[in-house]
Amino acid sequence: MTVRTVLDANDIDRAITRISHEIIETNHGTENLLILGIPTRGVYLADRIAKAIKANYTDFDIDSSIGTLDVTLYRDDLATKPGKEIANTHMPVTDLSSKTVVLVDDVLFSGRTIRAALDAIVTFGRPKAVRLAVLVDRGHRELPIRADFVGKNIPTSLAETVRVRLLESDSDQSVVIEQ
């Protein structure tokens, strides 16, 4: 197996900083912003994005602006992957109608996880808008879904696997392609 590093720790930090600025620019500030991380690594990335926003916008209230959205029960492949563990969903607000929701995930591939996330969100209400932030977009979409904020576009073949490693869950921090 060959392993190629495409993002190191510094690259990931820069991507998170850039994504946080792009989110604020698109949203015209921090008002009514809700950042939802998709387990597992999307939760860690959402937390990092929220902290980067807070560093530049002191009025940003992290406690009421960041949450976790588990999409396991909304997946269309649950029958073929029945062993998937259900994570906790934490929605810090009760009304989404005025919120711009930013979904955060580590890798955008087929689009099926994001489709499941869209289904999960509507169980909590109808947000003003939904945006998508990903660290890596590797292509190969099966559904018409695209990210609004991307750390890095990495064209891959279907024979390759993209692995995101973060300090919160792994022993190092990098994005590698395995073949």
C-alpha cells in the first residue's frame, strides 16, 4: 500500500482558518449562525472552526452556535452497514427558522452523508439556509451536492482512500491518500 500525505498539520490549520473567514463573509457576520458537526471528525472540525471564528469575532457565542448532528438513522445504506454506532445529536437551539446552518464534515465523497444530514436537520425545523463546509472534497458524487466551503479539492480515483487524521481522535494530524 502506498501512502501520500496531501495535507499536514499546518495545512489543516490554515484551511480551518480560511473556511472560518469564508463562513463569516458569506453569512455577513456571526448573527444567526449555527455550526453542526457530523460525527466523528466533522464534530472536531466544527469545534475548530467555531474557535477560529470566536478568535476574530468576540460577539460569537460558541455555546449557542455549535452542535452535533448524527445522521446514522437517516442514511440510505443502513441495511448494508448495520454495525454503525449511533452518536449523540446536540442541537443548541430549539428554533432553526432564522438560522443559517453550516454542516461540517471531514470528507465529501458520494454526497450520501450530506443527504442524510439534510433529512436529519428537517426533523428540528426549517433553517433559513444550509451551507456545507468540508476539509476535503475528493469528487465522485452520486448525488447533486456540493460544498460551499472547501479546505482542499483532491481529485482521487475510486481505488484510493482518503484518511483524515486529527489530534482529537488520532495520534497525528494529516490528510493522506492510501492506494
